[in-house]
Amino acid sequence: MKSGSVIKPFVLSLIVMPIAFAIVLAAGGRATADRFTDSVFAVMVLMEMVILWRATEARKLFSPTDAGHLTWSLIVGFLFVRLLGECRLLTLTFGLVDAKALESATAIRFFYVVALRYLYTLSDVFFIGALINTVRSYKGTGLKFELVSRDYVYIALVWIIPIVTYFNRANLGLASLTGADSYIPVYRLVAVFVGAIIATMCVAIRRYALQMGGGAVSRVWTSVVIAGIARDASFLALALLSSRWPSGAKFAEQWLLWTFAGCWLIAALRQQEVLPRVPAREYAPA
Amino acid sequence: MHSEMHKEIVDHLTPILGEATASNMLRHYCAKMQMRADELSAGHLPQLADAMKPMLAVWLGSAGAARVAQELAQLGRGAAAQ
């Protein structure tokens, strides 16, 4: 699998998916449109399994003493914990575990439905670790990688997302793949703030990638940056649309998460294509 | 004013690291080796390639860095043969 063979179908899917959603909504109504969104989610979980596999392959390009090894280990940790969270959400979305009537739920079911959603937050902590290590790696080269004044404007804009979400927090529990519950707004507020930290670091890494002046490494990190920002924007879409158009909010969230997943797949593939010509182990140092 | 060798190294590294990083990195290591970029010749390449390995490893891993360093050293051998 090459990144070039993934990019075109992925971009096409980003265009086709909203059109398909609009057609399903017009033809079948809200319930059918929600089932369409659930199907997109199920396909995305499959894609996340592939991403985890490709990220594991990317990690193998680095020896344990390399800075990149820690970065990609943290990325693999992030993707693995996230995938666990996604599998949980899959069971709730398709009714394998009842996500409703939490007040009368057993402790185990309550833990499964409410507490385990923080797997996503845990995964984000791994991602933040990976981004911090990447920033340190760039700075550690001694070359000139630094933010410019425009980046601070972008960072300020990024922090508008959690602030707007906070002021619209009443909407955060209105739409969800599994139906609303009274605990989800707190999780989403935590997630959007953690997401803003991620997006802030992504802005910095995007600048460093730009300062590289192109090249294969820069393309890897550009994909990661788009993924990070799409994830954070998914919460903003939920906060802004949920009260007015719950089905649209669910779909917009899923579409942005699809963007997130696709960019991660491209990033993992691109990392393996940085030096495409011969297997790296042939040049393993003595 | 840069030497042909300088251009060749930058051209080799640009698809991987980008033009700016390739140029900055080369300038950085030329300064470390206490020479100007226009003085760079094929004879310097093995030492230069070896010195660059740790920084290349940041982005490419040790194995990838070793490979690119070997390719850079070979650029020097190719130039010497001509």
C-alpha cells in the first residue's frame, strides 16, 4: 500500500460522503441518515486497524536509540488505546451493550459506558507525548526551526475552539452515536481542551515542516497536523450544530474524524516512503 | 558561491528533508568542519557524511541515516572517478 494510492480515493471519499449523506437524509429521513453515519464510523474503525498496523511498521524504521522510535512508539500507543476506545464505541453504537438508562446501570456497565470513554483522553496523552518529542527532536538538531508571529495568531484561533465549545457546552450532550447521556458533555469538554493542546503543538510542527522547504519528512508531519486539527474541529462541529441539527452534527463529527483517520493512514504510509528504494535494515549500522 | 559538490549534496537531500533543511544542514556541518561551502570537494564527503549521521537519524532513524550517509559518500566516489 502506497500513500499515492490512498490519497485520491480518500479525497474523493471526503467529497462523496456529504453528498451521499444529503441524498440518504432526503430520501430516508433522519433515522436512515443516522444509520449511514454509524456505517461510516464502522468503516473508519476498520481503517484505524490498518493505520495501527502501518504505524507499527513505521516504528520499525527506527532503532530504540533514535528519537523517532519514541515518537512512533507513542503514536502506536495513541492509536492502540484509541482503537480500544473505538471498539467500545462500536459495541455501544450497534447496541451490543446498552448505553441508555445509566442511572439504573450496574457498576460494570456504568464503568464501560461512562468511564471507558476516557480511553480517548488517555490516547490523546500519548499523542501529546509524541508531538512534544517531535518538537524536541526538531529543536535538538540545532537548525533554525522557530515559530513566526503568524503562528501565535493561529494558536489563538485554535484556542477559540474550546472556548466556543465551552460557551456552547449545553449542546454537547445533545447528539452522539450512542444517544445522549448526562456524562458526555464533561468528557467532550475535557476532550476539546486536550484537543486544543494537540492542535497548538500541531501549529508549531506545521511551521517546522514548512521551514524544511518540502521533502518527504515534511509531508509526513503535514498529514499528522491536518489529522490533529480535524479531530479538534470535530468537537467544534458538534458544539455548534447539535442543538439545531443533531443528525448533521453527528455526520459532521464523523466526517472530520474520517479526515483524521485518513490523514493518519497517509502519514504512516509516508513515513515508510521517506526512503523508499531499498529496505532500511540493509544499511543497519554495525 | 557554492561548489558543484555542494549542489549535488543538496539535490540528494532535498527530496527527503526539503531544500531549506538540506542547505541549512550542509551549512551547519561545513561550519563545524571549519570550511566554506564553496570549498567542499569529493574528498570531504566521507567525513561530512559521517558527521551528518546523528542529525539524519532524527528524521530517518539510524538505519536510514546510515544509508543516506553511505549514498553521500558514494557521491564523492562518483565525482572522484570522473
